[in-house]
Amino acid sequence: MHQELLLRQIRRKIGDRSLNDEIANILNISYDAAHRRTSLKAKFSFEEALELAKYYQISLDQFQVSDHQIVARKTSAVTQTEDLESFFRNNLKVFENLPLSSEMTIYYSAKDIPFFYTLSDTLLSRFKIYVWMNLLNAKQVFIPFLEFSPPDFEWNTKELRKIYEEQNVVELWNDMTAASVLQQIVYYHETGLLKREEAGIILKELKELIEYIEQKIEINPKFHLYENELMHLSNDIFFHHPQQSLFAIPTNMFGYLLINDDKTCLETHNYFEHQIKNSKSLNTSGNRERKKFFNKIYLQIEDLQQKL
């Protein structure tokens, strides 16, 4: 029964391609040997089943006895700036392993400004990495922001943001989505690690980013932004596709649990759709409502500029 279920999952993912050819190529066995396995005349070895599940990104949850147990993958820990390059590379691999098409939709519950937007050659991007690294690594000595120099991983970050921007994206924001970076600016300025001039540039770049997102609503039909005033946002990211979905649950700023269990992904999709029903679409609500939402964020930025 387990082998039949695994084969059924593989058939869903390969579409019209030959199942026997796929199995033979991946397991490096003959066509006849693959046929014996697909016809259930021979069983996969444990190693073969794991190899197929890994190749096709098939969750092993369905082989669990209990519906309350799932198998999740965990991204590598990021504890120093050098680890960031592998983090961005692994995020690119997540996209590469997903069936990117017009049927893919990315849902982002934006407790903070989605990190994809701060992957750029700006002082804002550098400041976000500075904050993330200080929060992640308890042993890191706090140094002035101007002395912080992250490694050069510009290509990976540009490619990652480009791929994200090309997808169908649904983001849920609220009044507090931009508040965390503002609070971080206040904290590091008050500790003397962030000078007023640097803070002013970061706030200017932050306003430009918010302006870009506001304009994106009007010019990009694949982008949908919702204001959610009722639910707690969590930075969860859900990649929804009819054939293969993936749910990414943050464990910290640069760590995720990755789940592709069909049942869990279906529940997650339903949950996001439920949140959307209780949210206000900034795409369809008209200029007045859209301006009201963004003006609240601009006012937060301007208030902090005045205080600094």
C-alpha cells in the first residue's frame, strides 16, 4: 500500500512523462527493473524510497500511523554573517524545487516587512542584516553600524528578490508591519551604535520602499495586498500549487521549518483564504482606503524623522 501511494504521488508530479523512465533514471536501474517496481511486482528498498521522496520533495507524513504526526525539514542555522550566503542560496533552491508557474501563489503573513524587499544594495538592507545578526548571535560583540560590513552576496539576493517579484503574491499587512524596523532604528540610535545621519538615510530608503510597494499595487496585477486588522500576523510563508505546496514556518529571523504534507498544506491554504476574507483588499478598495493605509505608515516614518 505504501509503495502504491508513493507511486501515485510521483505520477502527480511528473504529469505526462514516463513513470518507468523517471524511476530508472533517478535510481540508476534498468527500464525493466523500474517496470517491476511500478507494476508492484517488486518492492522499493528503503534507500530507493527515500531517494525518490527526496528527489520529488514528497513528504513522508502519509506513512505515519497518526494524522497528528508530520515530517518537517529545517533550514540550516544562521549564527554569523558568513552563514547568510548559504541561507540565500538555500532559498533559491526552494524556488527551484517548486513548480513555478501561473498556478503558483505565494502567501506572506507580514508581521515585518517581507525580507525579500530588503535584499538590495541599500543602507536599509545593510541595517536589517546588522540587526538580524545581533539578534541571532548572543556572543556577537555590538559594534557601531558603520563598522559592520556583511559579506558580498549581492548576486544571490538580487536573484532571490527577482524570482519573488515575478510570482503571484498575496501579502497580508497591518499597521505594525513597518513598526519593527522603526523600533530597531530607535533602539540602535539610543545606544549610540547608529548615528543620526545614518538613521536619516535608512528612514528615507524605508519611505522609498513603502512608496514602491504602494505603486506596485497599481502596476503589477500579480501582486495583491490586504490589510488585516483582526488576526495576529506571523511571517509565515506559504507556497501554494495544485501539485506541490510548501509551508514555511519561521523559527527565527533566518530559520524555517519546511512542511509539504498535503493535509497540512490544504489546512494552511484554507486558513490563509479565511484570513483574506476578514481583510481589506488594498487592490480593490479604492484610492481613498489605500492612501489611508499607507499614510499611516508614512506618518510613523515622519514622526521618527522629527524625533531624531
